[in-house]
Amino acid sequence: MKILQLISSIGFFGAENVVLELSRELSSLEGIDNVIGVFENSQNSHTEIAQYAKADSLKTMIFKCNGKVDFETLFVIKKFIKNEKIDIIHTHGYKSNIYGFVVAKMLKKPIMSTCHNWIANDFKTKAYYLLDKFILSKFNKIVAVSEDIRDELLRNKVKKDKISLIYNGINIDKFNNDNNDLKREFNIGKKIKVIGIVARFTAEKGLSNLLHAAQKASQLFPDCVFLFVGDGPLRDDLVKKSVELGIKEKVIFTGLRSDIPEIYSTIDIFVLPSLKEGLPIVLLEAMAAKKSIITTNVGAIPKVIENKKEGILISPNNISALTEALICLLKDEELSKELSLNAYNKVTRGFSSKMMCAKYIGIYEEILQNTQ
């Protein structure tokens, strides 16, 4: 079985992580040949996933692409799939869906997609997403990573029997890390509590709300700092907001980091105040790293985190609830430890990359049986 994982990337975030974890698991199995195909876009080029894949000795292929529609790229992908005798095209994201669909039709190859989320910040993106949802109805199979995404597919006339729900999974062992050396790098004292987030700095992550909560919580608990790990279009706005709130000295913006397991070992309380999500990989990572967690009840998060059992769940855009949750965990170390252990046990039982991979293999086999 030969599979092409096709993705057009804007950095290394949740979807890229899923593709990489799935590819690692697939490539370790006999009888499966997996290739990660990455668009190298002339504008806003991001091929980080290919670099990580090569570091793990995973097969990769770069497809150069000029603009939104590049007919030469279509034929390059077509030639690659034909020459490599690819059995299934597995796409991730709207651009990959569109290119993959056209090539699949040309070659009469089966095609499936994983829908990670749709975040539309402008009219142009909304238009592409509308086209994407229409095209997806023509695919052999679609994987939704949350119930919300599955329901959105159903609303867009995708047949129920074409949709499978598969939660994201991670390599649990990767986050079993007790290295606190980064505290020295960030000039954080040993007794200082670290509240952290790992995210792309975009509006749907609710990061401004965390800054407001940080201002209030740090008045009661001055021995804490807030670690913002990542980057994105709102970075400058968030830095400016931290100054306006008078907490510039309490907030550390690290930029993008490649040492994420070590980052988690530095964090005491992980906060994800998102307004919209599928199933965030960073949440699973924080659980695997045995962190106490505060997050919002959006997307598939309530399927993973039960309030006051594996973490504290709050409603989105609720700064007062976020502040109260922070104060609660900063006050109650026993509760914090209990939640973190429960979270670790939960992610170990149901959200490993091996479990995720087994479910995808079942879909690949079903597609091949139905298209022979």
C-alpha cells in the first residue's frame, strides 16, 4: 500500500503535527510505503514539516507552486503519483484538497482528506473554504478530527457514510521530560510558577483573554510568569497589550521553538483559551507532559477534558472564569497534581499516535477494497 500525504503549510502547527505523527507510525509498519508531499508556495512558503520529516528519515517530496492555481504543479503531482504507483492520495487542508482532487480525477485514483478545522479570517479564505466543502463531497472518504467538524461536513451535504471521526493522537513517550534547564534561559527562578501556552498567535486562540487574566492573577500571586510560545499575525498586538496592562515583566514571548517537550517541562499550568478548535494537538501534548490544564469547552475538547477531572473547563471569551481557574490552581497544588495525573492517564489510554494510525489504516484498507 502506497500513500501520499499531501499538505500545503503555513508553519508547523496542529495539522502538520498530525501528518508527521501519522507518517512516523505508518513508516514503521511492513507493507506500507508513505510519502509526505509538501507544497513549496512562492508566496508565504513554509516547508518546516519536510525538514522535520527528513530529520526522522521519512520520505518527502517538495512540490513547487506559484500562486493559488499552478497547472504545472498539478502535472508534476500527477507524474509523481503515476511514477511512484501511489494507491491513495490523502490530503490535508483546502489547497491540498483542491489539487489532490483534480489529480485524482485525472488518474482515477481514490482520494481521502482529513479535515482539521476551517478558520476563515477574510473573504478570500471563506470563498476557498466554500469550494473546499463542495469538493470534499466528491471524495471517497473524509476524516473529521472532532464532532463539530463532522457536523459541519454533514451540513454541507457530505454523505454520512463517507465521514469517519478520528481523534488526533501523539507520541506519549516524547513528552516524558523533566528537563528544567529552560528556566535558566528565560531567567525564571526555580520557585516561580510558570503558566504557559503553545499556539499560533491568531484571533481564534483567545490569547488576549489570557493576558487580561494574567494581570488579575499576578496581583494575587506575584511569583508567577506567563510563557507565550509561538508566533503569528497577532504577536505585536499581544506584546503591546502586555505593556498596556502593566504586565510586560510578567510575560515572556519566546517566539517559535523546536524544543517543545522541554518547553512543557518548564510549564506548571497549561492554558488554552481558544474560541474555536478541532482537537488541538497542544492539549494532548500538555496532558502527556503531566501538566495541569485550563481550557475552553469548544470543539472536541470536552471529549478529552472533563471539568475538574482532567482539567478545568471554562466557556470561551470568559475572562473572569479564566482568572478564577488560574487562581484556583495556583492556590491548590493538590488539585493541580490530581488533574495532571488524570489527564496523563486519559491521553495514554485513548489518544496515542499508534491508536490513531490503526484507525487510519482501517480506512485505507476500506477505500482500496471499495475501489478495486
